[in-house]
Amino acid sequence: MNPEYTALIGRIDQMIADIERVVNRAEYLLDKACKTGDDGYWDGIALNLHGFYAGVERIFEDIARTIDQSVPTGTTWHQDLLLQMSAKVNALRPPVITIDTRYCLDEYRGFRDLVRNVYTFHLRPARLQELTTDLRDCTRNIQRDLKVFTHFLEQMTDADEENEEK
């Protein structure tokens, strides 16, 4: 059994659950913002959209560190990590995410960068609403892709066990 893969699967499962809670929170706050007109809810939406991508990126960093043994560095490391996750790494792993998921996530990566560099009162509520409305579909894509990937890790662990028994 490969304990590193087993531990990685557990961490991914936990982080997916955390991401689901962030998505639920963003949707809840969007509903509140639309019903009340209170600008303060938009700040919370922005924070949760930021948290969504930050959580996904933590999963990708964990995979890059544990499986690929190479985490991008430099000024474009966020983009490079996203590209790395959509690429097959020969002899190590298949792509972690599909190209469609990468495109979806790139919207949230760009937004996360924006949130880090501007005051929240400069953010457009229409853009926050669009991102929050699309968030559920993007979340389903990432959950699906990570489920496929963790299944791959489980198969690798099973193959290791079979080889140990021989």
C-alpha cells in the first residue's frame, strides 16, 4: 500500500468538503445581497469566491508536491500550476482536470488575483453575481475530475499491494 497516496486521497476529500461549504456560503450570500440590496454581502461573496479558488489551488499544490514532486515557482506559478494539473505527466499520472475545468477555474484564478489587488468596493456586483451563479457548475466539474483522479490513485495503491504480495 502506498501511504502517501492514501493520505493524499484523504486530504483531497477533506478539501473538497471545505470547498463545498464555501460554495454554499457564496450562494447564500448572493441570495441575501439580491433580496436586501445590502452592499456588505458583496464583500462576503468576493471573499468566498477567493476562498473557492484558494481551496482548489491548495489541492493542486498538494498533488504537485506529492505526485509530480514539482510545484511551479516564479511570477506565473498560479497559471503554471493550473496548466500542470490539466496536463498528463508521463509515467506519473493522467491529467488531474479536463481542459474545460481548467478554463472554468481560470476565471476564478483571475478573479482571486483581482480581489487581492483592489478594494472590494471597486468590484462590480454584476460580475460577482455571474461568478457565483457559475460556481456550482465549476464545482461539479472539479469534484468529478478529482473523483476520477482519486480513483486513479486508489488503483495505483491497489497495484502496489498486488505487487507486494507477489
